[in-house]
Amino acid sequence: MKIKYLSIAIIIGIFFLSSVVTASNSYGKIDVYFNDNIFPDNETAKPNLKINEPFNIKINMTVYQEYKVSGKLTELGEGYFKVIDGPSKMDQYASTVLKANESHIFEWTVIPTDKWAGGSIPINFHYSIVEKGNPEPVLNSEFTVAYCTISNEHYEGEAPTYGEQPVPNAEPSSTSSSASTSFVSTPAFTLVGAISVLAMAFSLIRR
């Protein structure tokens, strides 16, 4: 079990160190919200959560010409987070077609499980945009929405509802915001985060 934790921590650390190059483009922009608070492209939410404590992720995607946009929440591994409400489960795409200068909001309510209790782990958003008549995406990228620290305590609030309510092909809505990020391959993690994860791994070995 300790070897498993160490391997995952090293993978996270390597991902931290390798995700330092950004590449902007002119396809559109993304607004990122965690629990209804917007985060600009140079900031990542760092919540402290209890096991089964629900949190909200909202991604507002705007495109500058007609595209099919797809998005999903991803994790490093499987079973660390569970979607309890939203357009798709973890690691499954939700998609819609947008006209030029239209926006669409992907929104999920998620809970952390006890699988990584006592540690910190990211939850990411992976997206792609595809031109009409072209099967290959013009952009396929991913960034970290939140770097979550999961305590060993269980959430004592209102019990979350586990019935998922997918909303496929939702109608796009036009929205605007002053704080937004371009479609970029943003740095998913920081060097400080990498060091903290590696430190956590060594502490697990010593147990």
C-alpha cells in the first residue's frame, strides 16, 4: 500500500514540474468557478474538504466561431472523486455545439471519497474543441481546477444525493465575465505543491 501511495505521489510531483509551459491561442476563453468563486488563469482553488463534502465546479466556455466543445472532469487515478450531479460522470465527456461568440456552462457537484483521505490531490478539467466537418479537434487540453486537501473527517452536513442528473445537449447561454482565461495549456501545479506531495509520500513510508 505504501508503494502505491509513493508511486502516485511521484507521478503528481513529476506532473507538477512538467506543467510549466503555457500556449495561448485565439479559439476562445474559459471562466473557472469553484463554489461560485471565479478564479483567474494564474490561480487555482486549494480547498480543505472533508470526506463526502460536496463542492461545485463550473466551467464557462466561450468560442469565437462555431465549434463543438466537449469537457470532462478527470483525476489522477480512479475513485478519488465522485460526481453526484452534473452533465457527465468523472472522466466522461459532456458536449454541445456553440455558434460564434456563444458560451456554455459545464457544471458539476462533486464529493471527495475516503480513498485519498489525509492527503492532497488535484481535480482537473479536460476539454476539446472541434470544427464543423473536421473529426480532429483543433484544441485538446487540460488544466487543474482545484488542488484538494482531503481530511480524515466525514462531512456532517446534509447528506448528498447520489442520483446523477445528466443534461446532454444543453442549450448554450451567452455570458460574460471580466475575469477569464484564454484556451491555454495552463500550469496545472506549482513547484511548492510538488514538494509538499513528495514530502507526504515520504511521511507515509515512515508510518
